[in-house]
Amino acid sequence: MKIKTDDKKIMRGVECIIEYDSFQKKILSGKKLRVKHGIDPTGPKIHLGRALQFQKLRLFQELGHKVVLIIGDFTAQIGDASDKQTIRRSLSEREIKKNMKDYEKQIGKILDMKKVELRYNSEWLGKLTAKDLISLSTSFTAQQLIQRRNFKERWDANKPIGLHELDYPLFQGLDSVAVRADIELGGSDQLFNLLAGCKIQRFFKTNLLFDCLKINKNKDFYKGPIQNIITLKMLSGLDGRKMSTSWENIITIIDSPEDMYGKIMSMKDELIFQYFELCTFLPMKEIKQIEEDLAEQKTNPRDVKAKLAREIVIIYHSKKEALSAEKEFERVFKEKKAPTKIPEIKIKERKLAILDLLVKTKIASSKSEAKRLILQKGVKIENKIQDNWQKTVEIKKGMVIQVGKRRFIKLK
């Protein structure tokens, strides 16, 4: 794909652009474009996979375009089925409100929120009538929706497909009409939903507007643009699958510098360069050189990963905190010492069964999990591996309990 824009950074990490020629015309026209992105509050924290999309939106902001950010407080009640092999659980309004409580603050770590047009899609979707939904449904056939990859896989495997799940792309497409999107940006797994936006924008050019949109009061038909689509490469999570809140394989942008650094250092080596490309601002030429040096064994994979961890922590925290996190990582994993700062929990009892102790300190969520951790030799007390899940522990002030490589608790 030949780059014609003034800022080649826009193309970094891009999977594809739909209607590339018309996209270039829009970019080079000098017009202030409306760049749409939607995010459903399915979890309270924004992870790096979502953050890379906000980083791309930031580039559009810097080029003078208007970022239109839609918080899917209505669509989150359905849940996007893009990567789901089972029916997704619907969220309650209470859960959604709790999840999106700090979204603006988190997104503000990346975007200039004063320049963002922030919308909630309950503003128009919450006003849809049954008649509106019937009209909107005529823009797709049942076959088109069922043939969507993950739905087809479920159909072939005789797994249930919720009727409400079929509505999701219709609603996301209606969002594009409501905000008059020139461009919509999303992950490559969102392509079906993004294309629905184009389809429904075209549908509205020849169909009466819904009252809930209130776009053209004196005209019957939609006069807005047909959006172009930019899909971005998907970021792998810590387990190699797509980074997803549902799978708990995430690094969030509000993780502490120490946790963020440690998680990056724990990832598989084969993910290093994907993270360099998608999650850092290092020039691709420099990344390519690092890759070549590693292939020729001129450098140690651990040192490369440490550089990656520093770069990412600097972006979401600071250089000072990145260096401090690195020092702390060396202390714990190289020097085999306890962290300098350990969360403290007060225990009143003088003696406790070890399973009760792990649950009481919240290191384990249940006795069965505590037992499993001990049998896996994942529990240390005062730096000694615990292998007897039936033992009783004598509680001492200052005692340090460790689970795994990064979880520590001190008793007080």
C-alpha cells in the first residue's frame, strides 16, 4: 500500500483501509474530518489493545481532525460477539455505569479530551421504537448476519446464537449515521461491524430518518458521508490470544509501573516485535535493527524485552517511574529479594490454617484455589516453598507471603 499522506505514522499498525482512494482524497482535501471510534464499557480498565486505537486517534487529533468517541453504554447491554464462541452475557445498567466511571480519565492519558466530541449511544439507541428497529432490520438479510465468521462457526457446531447478538452490527452502524462519521477506526476483528456502518449510511440515503436521530429537521433523507474504514492489527495478550478483558490476559494503561513492567517481561519472546510496532513510538527502522541483532544473537532477548518494557512504561507513566520499575524488577527476579514496597494486611489471629491464611489475605479467592497454589509449589512464606496444604502457620509480624513471581503480602 503506497503512502500518500503527509504523516506516515497513520499507516503504522494498519491492517487495511476500505475504499483507500476515497480515503486519500478525504485526507488530502484539507477538510476537518470526523473520525469515529466506539468503545463498549465491558470492563473498568482500558488495556493496551484498546489503547493502540486511541494512540491512532491521537494522530488524527494532531493532524487537526475531530475525534468522535462513542461510549457504548447502550450496546454494552448486548455485547459485541466478534470474538465470542458462546452467547455473551448481557451487562446490567449498573455494571455498565460502574465500568465506565473512570473511562474519560483513562482515555485522557492519551487523547486531548477537550478536543474530543464525546457521545453515549444511549442518546439515540435508547429512543428507538419497535417500528424503527423493523425498518433498520431491512438493511440486512438473516443470511448476511448468520454468515458472519463466528456466527457461522457456532451454527456449524450447533451452538446457540442469541437473537439479540444479531442486532449489534445494526446498532453500531446506526452510530455512524448519528455522528456523521467520515472515517471509522477499529480493530481488524471489528470489520463486519465497521462495514455495517457504511451499509447503514447508504441505507439512510434512500430511507426516511428516524425521529431518534434528529439530524435533518427539514429534510427526509441522510445527506452525510459514507465513512471509510481503518482497521488496525490486533494485539496479542499475555497468553498469545487476542488481548481481551474477558480472557483476563491484559496489561492495562493504569497498571502500576511495576506491574506493567513485570507483565511485559513475562510475555513470550515471539510477541516482542508485535509490541514494539503497536505499543511504542520507536521508529520502525530502529525496531528492524533490534530484530536483526536478536536474530544474529548480537543481543540477549531479556535485554530487548527490558527495553520494550521501559518504552511502554514511559508512555503511560514516566521515564523516572520506568527506571524505578526496572530496578525493582531486578531486585525481585535477579537478586531474589522481596519488593521494597509490599501491601500490608493485619491479621488478628496468632495461628491459622494455611488455606485460611491465604484466603484471609486475599492471595487466594477460595480454599480450593489456595490448595491448588500450594500443590503447584507456588506459595512461599518467608522465602520458603510451602508444600503442606494442611499445616497451621504461626502468625508473626512482618511475615512475607509470596504467590507466584509477583504477588507479595506482608502481615502486620
